[in-house]
Amino acid sequence: MAKHWADFQYEIYLNGLTGAVPRLPTDLTRLEALTERRLGPGPVGYVAGSAGDGSTARANRAALERRRIVPRMLRDVHERDLSVEVLGRCLPAPLALAPVGVLSIMHPDAEPAAARAAAAQGVPYILSSASSTPMEQVAEAMGDAERWFQLYWPKDREVARSFLNRARAAGYTALFVTLDTPLLSWRPRDLDQAYLPFLHGVGTANYFSDPAFRAGLAKPVHEDPDAAVTHFVGMFADPGKTWPDLAFLRENWDGPIVLKGVLHPDDARQAADAGMDGVVVSNHGGRQVAGAVAAADALPGVVEAAGDRLTVLFDSGVRTGDDVFKALALGARAVLLGRPYAYGLALDGQAGVEHVIRCLLAEFDLTLALSGHASPSALSPADLVEDTA
């Protein structure tokens, strides 16, 4: 019999015969509270916090919970195949780890631990521009496993070009460009702690190791770290970018380009017209615009607008296997998982991230089978109803 992700539950039960229980909860929604107790308010707030009063993050959860699965019976789900093709790559499941920056505030092993966990489970890892480890070191930790690079598009074109060249040389095969963060939003949890890791030189590793960035400094980073931070802050993001600027990315990256942060159907159409390969329907997990539309509510319209011209991925609010099911039923090709793996990292390093991946995919595999489906491609909006109560 082929191995299924769902087999993880029997592994847990069999280990229980020796008295062993999982080190972390298998209900991934419990990880945030555990992390709150383990880490200081600054790091926890930075990862768990949201824009404004958190209304967008709550809306993300509510939009997924409002949609209910309608299981079908007496369908052959004995053999299941969760594999999907995304951006020309065959993945073992419709999941990638979303770009989360400054992971050293969660665990000293930081991005390499999360990347090794993803590699061990065959799941793509998307490295943030704002990582606390240079992209080459993360690539080395992954061997030949699938990895994608996320760009916070800097004002300095030479730094942007250098990042793309470095990422390609280090084996990152797809580029994810985050569009929803030309400015940092109003984030009370960070503001109340006056906590921004970048000002301490954390999350700047790709910049401080970059020759084009360093060329703009009067002194080496180690001689004047404050000046390096100031230079970083001045170029980190650019609120002046517009659609024609995408031509620069296409000229300097020869692999797939995915635009992250798309919520409006017209933006999806413009992405396709600009020759992009995909979009991520995302509101940055509620971290950027307070009061924004829930990502799951935006997903159907973007999927319709994209047609067969773009690969549509989804993030923002994914916590459980049934969330994955719902996102795929609404038309996403795969989902990106963010905060839960960061909590797993904080609580148990690489093993914690692997635990999160395996739990999520085991639950998705079981939800798929118990709802009468043998593969993600079988899902459609007809498998959901909307709870209007």
C-alpha cells in the first residue's frame, strides 16, 4: 500500500504503546498560546500580531470557518495521491512554507532549521528577503530540495538585481514578490513594545551580505552597524512602484514570478497581462491593512479572473487540514503556511516545524478521504456550503 500522509496518526498511536506522546499538540491552533508563554512579548507580538485591532486576521479565520465541507459517501478513497504541479514543479502535497522573516527571534537555528524541515518533508521553502540568515546558507542547509525566494522589492535597483542573481545562483527556482508591504502597517503589538527587529540589525542578513548593498556604505557593516541599518531602512521598500516596473523583474529573473498580496480580480488580470506566472491571494495574514477583505472571500474572484493564465496560491488564516481543503475547493492550486510553522520552530526547532507540516498534511489527507475525494484535483466549490447563520 502506498504511503499516505494520514499514516502519521498511526505512527503517533504506535509510539504511544511505549508511553510516548507528541512533544507538541496535534491541534495546531494551540501552538500560538504555547509560544506566548515561551517567548518574550516582543518576538511573539512580532509574529502573532496584526494590523490595527486585528480585525483582518480575525476575518481570515471567520471566512474559512464560515465555509463548511459537504462530505460524500461510498467513493473509493483507498488510494490517495496528494501531489500537485505548481509552477512547473511536482510537489508531494499542495503546501509550501510561506516566507516569514527574522526567524532568529523565534529560535536560534532560525531559517536553516525551517528549511531543513521543509526539505525533509519534500515541501518547498520560501525564503524571506528579511531572513536572519543569508540566502546562500539557507540553500546549503536544504541540499537540492525545492526552494523559492521572496523579494521585498527595494528602492535600489542594483540591490534588487543582486538579490535576484544571488537567489538564482543559490538554486532558488521561483520568485515571489510581496506587493502589499510598500510601508509597514500600524501594528500596535509591536508599537507598544517599541519592537522592530530590523533596527537591531536582525532580519538584515541578505542585505548586509550583499555586495551592491555594501557598495552604498561609507564603512563596512561591522565598523558602523548603525549606518548600515539606516541604509537598509532607507531602501527596504518602495511605495512608488507601479505595474510597469514589473518589466525590471522579468528582465532579471528567468524563472516563474509570482505576485504575493493580490486580493482584487483586476490586479490578477494585470498580473497576467504583465507576463507574471502566478499570484498569491493574501492579505499578509492580516498584518498590513486593518479592515481588509478576508483572503478566502477574495479567492473565488481572483481565481475566476486568473482563468488558466495564472497559478493561484493562497495564504492568510490557514491553521488546519480542513482549511487547506477549503482553499483548494475555492480554486487555489496550493496553500502557503506561515505562523503555525514559526510557532513550531519556536517550540521545538526543526523537529517542531516537521511536526507542524506532518500534522497539517495528515489532517488534510484524512479530511480529503473522509469527504469522498482521492486527490486535490477532485475538489471544487460544490464541495462547500456557506454557513450564513
